[in-house]
Amino acid sequence: MADIFSRQYGYLDNLFADYVTGEEYGENSLVKEVNDFSSTAINNALASCKHGHYDDASNAMLEGMVAHEELGFLLGFSYAMRIAQESMKR
């Protein structure tokens, strides 16, 4: 993982690393779909760069990044809700 967040949120950064390297994350169909989408976006961006279409390349990369950002929010929120539900059961 990038060290960007670990300086201020070390525990959360470790928790995140454990989650994204875990089985639940790796088998999530939405994760696979977003990874495929972003791979296509990267390939489109590279093709656009080869033809000198840098704005198109930038847009393609942004689409892939936004998809991952949305995925992160959705998975993080659902994970937080599961933790909250578990804590209320106790």
C-alpha cells in the first residue's frame, strides 16, 4: 500500500491492507468488474497516447480512477455497517 495514509492513520491503513489482500475482497464480483473496467481504461489511455490524443487518455484514466474511488466508498461503507451491526449485537 502507499504510505500516504499510514503516517496519520496507521491502524486503518493496516486494516485496509488486510481487507484488500483477503479472500472476501478477492472473490467479490464487483471488485473483479471494476478491475476489468479500469484495465480497459488503462489500455484505452495508452492507445490514445500513442495517437497523441492526450485529453482522451486523461479522460480514460479518470474514468478508471473514479470507478475505484466509488468502489472503495461502497465497500468501505458496507464494511463499516457490518461492524456496526456486529457491535450492536453484543
